[in-house]
Amino acid sequence: MFTIPVLDIKSDPLDVLLAVVGYRLSMLACSDNEEVQALLADRQATIELSSEETGVARYYVFNNGEFSQHSGHADEPSLSIKFKDSMTGVKLLTKGNIAGFMTAVQEKKLTIEGDYSLMMWFNKLAKHIVPTVPEELNPYLQRAKPYAYKAQKTANHWIGVAKHKMGK
């Protein structure tokens, strides 16, 4: 049985995304997916992701098939990825494109320290994070998209209003 651990999650978009990714990785570590189990077996690594601007940090520990996530900075991460700001992190992580990461490094939107080979390994693991949607649910998703688009536009409007009121 899978249980969701209680974590310190900030309202920062990057921290929310990283916490959700961590929950999914916990589920995958407990799954019977042979491909995932092969990726996790005999792997000992700590991967830290953080935002320079907001100070948000979260790290994942992979220990011979076991997984855990933690809020804050790791003592000695095997790989550290520091985004310039939270939204840069969210955009890069949701695209899941290694080339995008390298471009962001060149543009000084992120820094990477540690074992770069873990980037490739984590990218292979990340391909399993988003579960496949059963074919019979696709019509429902298509009907929901216009509503999601309207909700996003409304949210962006009110975020703009709030930023204006706060003088940002």
C-alpha cells in the first residue's frame, strides 16, 4: 500500500511541482514497473533542485531501489540544479527537455553542479512520471480543455491585478 508522507510544501509553484514529482516518484518506487525498478536498482544518489530567487529547495534521495524526498537543501547532493527563479524551473521541468536545460545553462538561467550523468539518468526516470491516460478518458479531457483555458486566463488576470496592487 502506498501512503503519502506529510511534507512541508510552500505555495511557491516550483516547490509544489517538485513535491508532486516526489509523490509520483514514491509511487513509482513502490510499483512493479520493471523498467522503473531497473533504473532505481543499485542507484545511490541525491538530487537537489532549488530556486536562487526564492530560496525554495527540495531534494530526492535514491538508495538502492528506495526513494525519499525532503524539503530544504541536501548536505552533499550528487547533483544540484539551481534555477534562477521558480517559474524558470517550472517551465524547464514541465517541458522535460535536456537540450532546454543546456540552453538555460548558457543563458545563465540555471546552474548545475555535480555528476552530470545523473541528468541523463533522471531524464529516463522522469519519462515515467506522467502516467498514460486511458484511451476511453480522452473525450472527457478534450471537453475539459476549453474550461481549463478559461480558468488559466482568469487566474492570470487576477495574478496581474494582485501584482499591480503590490507594486510589482
